[in-house]
Amino acid sequence: MNLRQAAIIARRELRGGLAGFRIFLLCLLLGVAAIAGIGSVRSAIDAGLSSEAASLLGGDVELNFTHRTATEEERDWIEANSTASSEVITFRSMLKARADSDEADLGISQVKAVDTIYPLYGVVELAPAMPMAEAFETRNGLPGLIAHTALIDRLGVGVGDIVRLGTQDFELRAAITGEPDGTLTDIGLGPRTMVLTESLTESGLLGAGSLFESKYRMELPAGANLPALKKEAESLFGDHGMRWKDNRNGAPGISTFVDRMSAFLVLVGLAGMAVGGVGVSAAVRAYLARKTDTIAMLKSLGATRATVFATYLMQIGVLALLGVGLGLLVGGGIPALAIPLMADLLPVPVETGFYIAPLLEAAIYGLLTALIFSIWPLARAVDISPAGLFREVSGHANRWPRWPYLLLILFLASALVTLAALFSGVPTLTLWATFGVVTALIALALAAMFTKALARRASRSRSMQGRPALRLALGSIGGPSFEPASVVLSLGLGLTVLASIGQIDSNMQSTITQELPERAPAFFVLDIQKDQMDPFREAMLADEGTEDVESAPMLRGIISKINGMPAQEVVGDHWVVRGDRGITYASTLPANSSLVEGEWWPEDYNGPPIMSFSADEAAEIGLGIGDEITVNILGRDMTAKIANLRELEFSTMRINFVMVWSENALTGAPHTFLSTVYAAPEAEGRLLRVMATEFPNITAIPVRDAISQVSATLDSLGSAIRWGAGTTLLTGFVVLIGAAAAGAEARVFEAAVLKTLGATRRRILYSFALRSLILGATAGLVALAAGSIAAWAVMYFVMETGFELHWGSAIAIVAGGALANLLAGLGFAWRPLATKPAQILRNRT
Amino acid sequence: MGSSVLSLENVQLTLQGNAGPVPILKGISLNVEKGETLGLTGPSGSGKSSLLMLMGGLESSTGGNISVLGQDFGNLNEDALARFRRNHMGIVFQSFHLIPTMTALENVATPLELAGDAEAFAKAAAELEAVGLRDRTDHYPSQLSGGEQQRVALARAAAPRPDILLADEPTGNLDSKTGESIMDLLFNLRDRHGATLVLVTHAPELAARCDRIIELHDGVLA
Ligand SMILES: Nc1ncnc2c1ncn2[C@@H]1O[C@H](COP(=O)(O)OP(=O)(O)O)[C@@H](O)[C@H]1O
Ligand SMILES: [Mg+2]
């Protein structure tokens, strides 16, 4: 091979211009821009999160305790190791408007009780603006309170109005418009209210057993040794339920979420890249088809196969670099320009800039895709025999490329998948997604071949006689052109991604909204004190709309040890040992559960502490009867042995606990009750008011609200992903237009001949429309099948729920596919129909 | 004049070229009688194909009148012209112009089907047999030689039994021996069905087989 020679020829041929490569460039541009854009936004968020880590966390370090405040010893340590520190207590409660009225509105809120030092970092933005001290100071005997705008709107109150938390009245001083240490993850249940901790002394809200968290934020001296401090704190207080966070990862929840989300979107983007690959392949094929004579000539002049391959690979390489470069410009540039404009609207901090890593990642994907999809047509083109120049036959032998080229394709494809798996950080998901895309491509290729064969047969069948328009449509689908295959592949793959996402989305939504248990509870009620339990039940049942009240004692604790060893070391990072768990006690087997192994203890059991453990979780973390579990409840270690395992029915939305202890083991510990109230929807408002006036310390979580929160979250997730899928579809449409454009010459000729033979324009249009519809519907049907299988796999294996085909989105996919292709086809039908036959037929040979 | 099948009156054609309007036909007046065979000759570029396209309604004139079988083309839109061709005209081109995705039989049957003929395929098969291609009916154009393709094109033009046959250098792309057999076929078909024939050719010996010869020079009749 002579590379210099190849380069010279390549340069000469490239002078011919880019006309045939518009689709090629656009496909690469879109694919690369989507991935580069997703990566750039992700990097901007990551950079924003890490540069504001301390302010997001509220300090350089945060020590976190559940259901208790720090002990004297812990406070001393915090003081000794920091230059400043602040205590923050968070819990959920109801904020009541117009404290004096019974008819007043209520809103659930996440309350943050702070000290005068808060916030250590950043500022709380208030409207009207004022210092924190002024916002909280006591005026006319009423302490101040500030609340998030959303909550103020909901309650219909204004600055200066009196509101109530628990039994304590406050004056609303300002609206919170910005909170330095409040982020996405806090939005969960209810907007923010802030007060001074000392103003809550009389509120009855922070009593023993109520569900609050305390956080101690530390400002460290310069040069403090974080890892050493962490080690020390964990060895001193780790066994007492202390959790450590520091500014090396200030918002782990958000950044994990952002990372997962962008990994997922990049996978969708890669599917889009594969669609673009189909367009790349079609463009290269069309280009080389025009070069058949040149290639044969080069070979007859003595160029080796390798030289010819290099000649065209260089041309394609140059164009691929151009396409990828444009894609990087768009994908990196748009976020860089748009983010500063939108920074205030985003719920997370972002730092604008050009980030090299995501651009590099996108560039690698783009170049590999261009290569993988170019080599096949290229390898076949170099096999053109010089003898072809002197023969009439245009034998379009659909031979496979020779094996070295196939190996090269396989190698490059494996490299692409491996890199994607590494970059995404979710290798298993990447491999499954790749498997899905490759399977879908194979299915689509088979479908395209099958459709072509079927169309060819059908066009020649007797039943087609007398229907020249349909016969022409079928005949041109069944003909030797690559165009129908490229339509089915590109449109089909784009629609497959869309169909699977559509099906997953509707299945998730219906799982949450429609398939709720027949008797969904109206409220989960937390923090009911033992002596309030009977009056509470009576008060609830007094309302005619109440159907039932179920309750159970509840404590919260962290599993700290298993058989005397630190729990996380024994079972790893399982959710059961990660955060604090609800624990209950009972003397009989709870309803809606059944024993799997072991015996339930007698009602008057009074031996050593024992417990019942959920069978599923026990199996997952490798626990069995006889194992000893230590739980840290409010800083106190309590230990019990597993006496039996039982199955739970989580789907019923009843109160269920992983651990049920024997009553004698826990009665001493301070605890509250958790209640589930079943009531008709119209009774909910009345019940809520009764709870707020008669039991001000308790917190009711309206289930309907919670469900709509979850489905709203899913909605926004869904729309982010749909946008990702949208770019895939857009690429598909570009390929489609490319295919239609490639076929336009053939359509123009057919139209001219048919007109000569006496066909009206309507008839010709009808034939072209049929052709587009058949191809589009084929792509849509295969996409529907492939997308549904993918969606089923996700629902069944990942979500572990059932799957149901949602016809609405299914029909939309097939119809949309047919319509999109019809539009692309008709867009290119105009010229054939408008052109006078003479112009086409005059001197065409 | 009464039995005139084709009648052209001061017909002009000016096309829009890159460097402005190009006059191609500069006032052609001509009558072709029923059953007549007319040879149209002239040097390359003189406007023969253009004139034939006008006669077939595949191009619209920019001046003058064309009327075929008493029908004034100026009053017909594109679709009406197509319907007119379907019922009255067969056209043969120098480069065959078969539809590549249809077999020989399907190509021949298409104009019959467009005319709503229920026996389109039977008639098409008979027509192919008449041009000697009985065993090529299922071949695609790419599987046929040039001469065979032109025979299919002849069969396609003749199958609907048109009143008028227009042929534009039907042998121009073929070697002389094949060309001769195509010409034999063409005149044979015409003789059998008695159609009016306009044959464009620049070969004098072919033109000589016609009843009348006219010559075109630079857009005007000599
Ligand atoms: N679309 C066009 N625009 C401008 N000029 C054209 C066009 N098509 C053909 N011509 C010119 O019209 C003249 C007559 O062409 P044509 O009818 O094909 O001649 P012939 O068939 O006698 O060789 C030629 O000079 C040709 O270059
Ligand atoms: Mg000509």
C-alpha cells in the first residue's frame, strides 16, 4: 500500500465538495452534539456542586444524629475541633395558617430549627430582605418564623400574619427565596419552614421519641486533616449512631442522581448515535456507488486493494473529523452559552465552562461510530473488479466483506462498548443497553430483508394485477436499492428507543396511580404519643368518613452490629443497614404477614429479647434464625436474636416493619406510635383539621399528596428522558430524509415514465405514499415489538413489577413512524410530480 | 385536413437556459394524416426530440397550437394529457425507459392497467410474444440486453393499441443489426394495427421506409 499516493488521490477527490455528505455530517453532528451536551451539563453541575460543597453541606463537616441531639461529650469534641459550629434540627410538621381559626389551612412542612450561628456558609435569601436575627427575634411575645414561598402561597398568608407550629404561635416575618444548604433532595415532602430552636421549647414538637434529626456543622481551621478527624469521630461516636459527611462530597445524593441520570441519557444518546451510524453507512454506500468507475479504474491502473481502501478511508476520516468537530462545537457550546442564562432557574449550582472530558468522550464515540459504519460499505467497494469497467452487467452482488474487515468492525465495536461501559460508570446497564440496541438493529435488518422479499413476491402476485400504483410501490421496496433498509433501520431504531421509554413511563405511572391497593390509606400519621393513642383513634373514628385506623408502636434505630461485628462489614452496603429503620414490637404475628421459618413467641413471652425478621431481606443479607442483631436506638445499643422469619406484603401499603421485636425487649425505650388512617377522600380535610387542633404535635402525611409528588418526580424524569429520546428520533428523521433524498432520482424517473404511460399525478402520489407508509409502518411495528420487549425486561428485572402493553403510546409509535416517513417521502414527491416528463426523458441514458 | 390526426400550427418552444431563454422550435406547422408514417430527420440538436415531446404532450409549447385527434392540447392540463396518452398514444424512446423495479411483463401491463383493462396481463403476455420475448417475461430490465429492452418498450407502447405511435430514435442506442430488427418490428406493429407513426431518426435509410420525410434544421422545417 502506498499511503502517500492514497492521500494524494483522496485530496483530489475531496475537492469535489461535500454535497453528497450533508446527511453524513448531520448524523454525526447530532449524535456527537447530544452526548457532548449531556456530558457538558453534567460536568457543569459536578463542578458547581464541588465548588459549593461546603455551603451545600452547611459546613466543612457535618455530624448527623437521628432522634437525639449531641451528648455533652460529642459537643465538647465538636467545639475542640472547629473554629465555629452550628446546630440544626430538622423534622416534619404541619404549619397552620391564622392560628386562631378552626377553619384555617394547613400545610405539611420540613421544619428546620436553627441556632443564631446558622448559616455557617452562604446566606439565606429572604423577601423582604433582612438579617436572620431580625427574622427570628421575639416581638410582642411572638418569635419570628420564615417559610418557603410555596408554603406561604399554599396557606394564603402574608408577612406579619400569625401562624402556628405544634402549640407555638409565630409571626411570619419573611419568605425564604434561597437556602444555601437546601437542595433537590430536601424537596421531598413539604417546603421549608425555619425558626430558632429555642422558640420551640413550648411547642411540644421535640419531645422524646419524635422523629427529628440533628446536624452539627463545623467550620474547620485551615490545614485541618479531614481523614484523620473522620477516623477519630467514627471511632469515638460511630457506635452511637453518629453519621459523618464532609465537603469532599457535600451533596452525595444529588451528585449520584445527576451521575445516574446523565449516564442513562448518554446511553440513550448512544442509541441515537447508532441511528446516525445507519445514516453514515447509507451515505458512504451512496458515495462509493458513484465512485465505482473510479475504483475500477484505479485498480486497473495498478492500485492495490489496500491503497484503494486507504484512499477512501482517509476521505471518510476527514469528513468524520469535520462532523465530530461540528458536533462538539454545538454540544459543548450550547450549554456553555445557555447555562449562564438559566443558572438561576436550575435547582442545583452550576459552573459554566468548556469541559474537555465529556467532549473527548463524545468525540471518541463519534469517530468510532463513523468508522464502524463506514467500513462495511468500504470493504465491499474495494472488492470491485476492474473487469467490471468493461462489462455491461451491473451485478449488485450482496456479498459480505472479507473477514479481516469483519474482524476490524468487531474490534472497533467492542472498543466502543468497552469505553462506554467504563465512561458511564454503569457497566452492567451499558452492556444490557448495547445488547438491546444490537438486538434491535438485527431484528430491524431482518425485518427490512423480510419486508423486501415479501414486497418483491407480493408485487409479482396475481392479486396485484390491475393495481399498478400498489405494484409499483411494492416493486420499488423489493428492488435492489438500499434505501428501504436504511429507512427501516434508522426510523425503526429511533422509534424502538421511544417506544421502550414510552412503555416504561406509562407502566411506572400506572403502577403508582392506578394500581394502588383498592383500599389506599388517606394518611400516615407519625409521632403519636402513647397517651394520645386512644383519644386519637376515637377522634378519627368519630368522623363518618373514616373507615379504619391501624396503629403500631414505632421506634427508629440503626442496625449497628450483627453477631457482635460492625453491620456494614458483615453484609456490605445493603439498604437495611444503611440508614435508620423503623422497628416495632408485637405479641402476636402482625396481619398481612405469614411465618416462613421458626415459631412466633407466646403472648406472655418474658425471656431474653428476640425478634422476627423479614424473610426476603434476611435472605438477601444472609441472616437466619439465631443470628444476633444490635440496634442503636437513641444512642443506646439493644440486642436481640432472630427467632423467626416472616413474609411481608409490601404492596398493600400497610404499616410493615423489617423487624418486629418481642414486646418485653422494647417497652422500656421511649417510643411513639405510627398510625394509618383509612378514610373517604372528602373526609380528609376534616380529619386533618382535627389532628392539627387536637394533636398539634403529630405529623400527618397525606398519602394522596405523597403519591402525586412521586408521580410528578417521575413525570419530570420521564420528560428528561423523552428529550434524550427526542434527539435519537431527530437523528432518525435526518437519516430518513437522507434516504428519501437518495431515492428522489428514482422517484423522478418513475413519475416521468408513468406519466408517459398515462398515469395521473394523483395515482403517482398515491403510489409514493403507499411506499412510504409501508416502510414506516414496518419500522413502527418492529419498533413496537422490540421496544415493548425492552420495556418488559426493565419492568420485570429492574423494577420487579408486572408489565402491561399501553396501547395509547404503542399506536402513537406505529402511526408516528408511518406518518414521519410519509412526510419525508411526500416532501420529496413534489419534484417528481411537478417536473415535466420531457425534462427527464429527453436524453437520459 | 379532415382526416388529419396530428396538426401543428406555428408551434414554438423556448426553454429557459442558463444564459437566458433559448429558442428551440421557431414556428413549426405540420399535419399528419391518419395511417401515415412520417419520418422526422435532421442533425443532432435540431429539435427533433423536442418536437416529438410536444406531440406527445410531455412538454408544453410556448406558442402556436397543437391538436391531436381534434383535441386541442392547450386546453388540457397535465392529468388530462396523461389520460389522453393512455387512450391514444404509445411512445418509444432512444434509451428505452423501462421501470427497473418491474419485470418485462409488468412493464408492458402497466399502461393497460392504468387504462383499467381487466385483461392487462394476458394482453401484455401476448404482446411480449409478438416481439419474440415469450421466455423473458419474468426478467427485470437489468437482466435484458439493450435490444431486448427496446423490444419490451415497443410491446409496452403497442399493447394498448394506440392511434398514434411516437418513436424517438428507437435504434440510436443499439448496434445496426439489432437496430434493424427493432425497425422491422416497429413497422410490423404499425402495419398490423394501422396506427399513425411519427419516427425520429437521423439515419436516412431508416427514414426512407416512411411515407413522407420532413427535415428539421435549427428549429425550423426545411
Ligand atoms: N432543458 C433544456 N434547456 C435548454 N436547452 C435545451 C434543453 N434541452 C435541450 N435543449 C437544447 O435544445 C436543442 C434541441 O434538442 P433536441 O430536441 O434534443 O434535439 P435533437 O433531438 O434533434 O437532437 C438542443 O440544442 C439542446 O441543447
Ligand atoms: Mg434527440
